[in-house]
Amino acid sequence: MAEPPAGSPLQDGAGFAGRPLSEVRRGLQPILSASGIAGAEREARLLLMMATALTPERLLLNDARALSSAEARALSQALVRRLAHEPLSRIAGERAFYGRVFNVSPAVLDPRPETELLIDVVLSWADATGGRQRPLSILDVGTGSGCILLTLLAELPLAQGLATDISPDALVLARDNAVRLGVSERARFAHVRSLEGLTGPFNVLVSNPPYIPSAEIDRLDPSVRNYDPLTALDGGVDGLSVYRDIAMRAGRIVPSGLIALEVGAGQAERVSSLLNRNVENRSGTPWTRIDLGGHERTVAVLTQS
Ligand code: GLN
């Protein structure tokens, strides 16, 4: 955990100890704004919730109570990290995804809200094909925190699945998350690159692979570049290397079912055409769905033997 440098005004909780929560909350806002953090009011509230372990309602009700010195220390440590633009989810070690809370660690991509669309795509397909009434088997390529596979297992109580990752540390975290969500008996984990060595058959292949072109990584926002692991971001020269690999093998691994992929902004057309050309047993053409930001965010295709 980052410590405030000795002699820094943030040491000892920036003098926040013993002051009422409402005052501390107001005092945090200009400090956050001065570091270019947008939404300082909300951020101040969240930091205070983290330091005090109070729920939003309790924080409001306890506005007048004083911050203890332990809380002030926790607050100052979190504040130092936040002022360096570390995402709040990483400071807290948790992120909500599709209504459930996942552990996050430096080994994994911080789950993004737009990835929830991929869950919707799979669940719509399951609804339309009786998938909720049969024991689907699901493959998640590059699982990271496990947010995609584990959410699907929680939503589809008859399903079971396999998650792959090239990072052993990511797999350890994903396993913890499986336990946290109560789905560990239906989840397996494999330490492999992409979908190497896998044969299936699976009913569903999902993936949110690394898709940033290598040369663009340096230009990413520092909150991404400095905190998300490179292996979770780097998609090779054109950003499409894992999609290429998936497109070449997915048809055999999913003889009859659904392939659903998240893509980066502007990649949908190229990923659709990779699937079109390489998935020999595809049934119909790939379709896309648009996220709340207006980007084509998922590409999906059906297969049939
Ligand atoms: N599947 C994980 C997620 O969507 C990890 C993705 C990745 O590391 N590229 O959050």
C-alpha cells in the first residue's frame, strides 16, 4: 500500500482525524479537483466510505461523528493512491460487475461496465434457445478476474465452464472469485495461452481478449496504462492477434452454439470478417451490439455442425 511521503501534508490523514465526517468529505473535494479528478463530490464520498467501511446510507446518517485516527490513516493512504490516478476499484480491491462484487488485483484487468453487454448477448441467446433448461458448457478465453464466466455461471445455474488465462496470478484470483460467488463447483481453470490445446466441445465461447494495438499502449490514459496488466491490454501489432487465433479454432471447439466476443471501438467490422472467413461451420453471419457509449462492442456468431 502506498504511504504518504514523510512530512507530506497527507501524513496522519491530512489532519482529518477527530473532525466530523461531513467536514472531512468537504475538505477532500478541493484536494481531488486540484489533481484533475473529475466528480470530486462523489469521489470524496466513496473514499470516505472505503476508509470508514460505512454504507452510503450510514455515511449520511453519521455525518456528524468524528473520523477516528485509524480511519484517517486509511483515508490518507487511499487518497495518496487516488491522487496518483489509481482507479478506486483497485484501491478498494473490488469491483461491481453485473450486480455482483469481484475481487480485483494487479494481475487482472479491472472489469469494465461495457463488458456487461457480452453477458446480455449470451443470456439473450440462452433465453432464445432453451439454454437455461440445459447444462450449457461455456469457455471463457482470457478470463482475468473471471467476471464473464463466473457471472454467466451465477446467472445460469445449470451451466458449467472453463476459464483460461496466461497469467497464473489471474487464475488464482478468478478461483477466489468463483468461491466468492458460490459457483466454484461448476468452474474449472486452465493455464494456457488463448485457447491452445483445447478441443471442447463447448456450447458457448466468450472472450474479452486484449485488443489494444501494441503501439497505442503508451498513449492510453494513465489510469489504464499504469494499472491494468500489459498482458490484458496488448493485442499485438494491429490489436487483433487473439481474435485471429480464436476465429481459426472456435468453430471446432464450438461445433454447435454461440461465439460471442467483446471488441475495441472500431474493430467490429474486422473481427466480423475474421469470423466470417474462418469459422467454417458458422450459421448465418456475425451480428454486433452497441454499448451505451455508441460503440459496436460485441460481435457474435452462431455455429452449427
Ligand atoms: N475477461 C476479463 C474481463 O473482461 C479479462 C479481459 C482481459 O484481460 N483482456 O475483464
